[in-house]
Amino acid sequence: MTAISVVGRLIFAPIPGFKPVTAVVIITGIAYGMQAGFLTGALSAIVSNIFYGQGPWTPFQMFVWGFLGLLAGLVFTSGKKPNAVALIVVGVIGGVLFSAMMDIWSVLNLDGAWNWPRYLALLVSGLPFMAIYAVSNVVFLLLLTKPFLQKLNRVKDKYGLFARRENGVKR
């Protein structure tokens, strides 16, 4: 899923803010739980930044995308497709949270201190980007959730991934 996320980010590079990364991370969290969602988000940031450039923002991107995958794993029942309304809400929240949390890094990066007026200015100036990213999350979630969950659930069932074991017996 990390590879799909990275390739998706590269393919959609010409369209500012329109990326499938958060959607793929959320789908992973839905399919395989919060740990897999976090890991996919964190790895997506560091691997894709090999192409975009690593920097001091990379660990923060890793945390934010990982956090969104973790939240998806917490909120949704593992492997069950959410309805369209839930996907729309999660897509919008994912776009807003990603932008708002990355703006925290931007404020701290400038002079190492927290500054509310600067943070609010960044939020307001970033609204168009935030809106595009939220819309892209919704589009990718609505298009990809059903087919991806079918494949991921098939792999999970076929290989017994994430199955509970008690005394060596799968439950």
C-alpha cells in the first residue's frame, strides 16, 4: 500500500494538492487496522520524499499521515466498507487535519516558537489548498475503497493476516 501511495503521489504531481496518499492510508487503516495505517502513512512520506526532497518537514509528514491511518483504523471496523457518507466525511476531515497539522510544523519551523496569529494566517492562506486536498481525498476514497478493500480482504483471508491466535490456533 505504501508503494501505491507513493506512485499515486508521483503520478498526480502536476496537479497541486490533488494526491491519493491520504486516501490510500485511510483505506489501509480500514482494511488492516491502526498499526498498518500508521506504518503506511509514515512510510509513504519518507519514501515519496526521496523523489520530492527530504527535509526537516519529513518526520512531521510521517507523523501526520501515520496519524490519519491510525485514526482510520480506530474509527472503522476492520475490513468492512464504510458507506459513502462516512467516506466523504473522513475524506474532508483527512484533508483539513493534514493541512492544519502541517501548518503547525510551518509555524514552529520559522523561529522555533508557537505563534497563534501566524498559525491562523497560515490556515487562512492555505484554505484553497486544504479544499483541493479534501476534495481529492473524497474522490479517491469513493473510487478506490470498494475495489481495494475487496483485494485487501482477500489477501487477509487467504494468508490469515491479522488473525488472532490462541495456543497456536487461528481464531
